[in-house]
Amino acid sequence: MPLQPDIAVDLRLFAQSEGGRATATRPDQHGCVFVYEGENFECRVLLSEVGPVAPGQQVTVGIKFLRPELIKPRLRPGSRFTLRELKAIGEGTVERILG
């Protein structure tokens, strides 16, 4: 059963020249940390509808949180966030809260 997204976001992965990833993501999902208001939340960026995302690319995708009860009530459309691995790899804006 595919994961159902908790939110829909407009996401831009940083280009490698901006300090982002050197390679594209996997085509199905990408595990990373969602940083909001200085706090970290484990998430999966759901990519099955768009495929691999290359550094520098901008997409609209769903995000599934491992502990949605900790973050979903705090988010609103327009909320800004950063995605991190060992370093910041992208940034985005919440478009919709789902479910």
C-alpha cells in the first residue's frame, strides 16, 4: 500500500553549486529531515508521481511524516521549511494540509 501524504508542498532542491545534493533522488521516495521553526521532523518525500528530482529542480510533491501528530497541527498553507540530510538540500512552501 503506497504511503498517503500528510501535506502537499512546492519544493526546490538546491543545486550542487548552492551546496545541495550531487545526484538526483530515488524515483519513489526520499527520506530526510523536515526543518520547521528550528525543529526537525523525519519525513518521506513522495516522488512516485514525479520520479527522481535533480538538484536545482522545482516540483510539487507530497510529504509523509513519521510522526504527523507532532508537526501537522502547526503547519498552514504558506509555511516555509527546509529539507536536510547532513546539510540543507532544499526548501519549500506548504501548499495544502491533507487528510
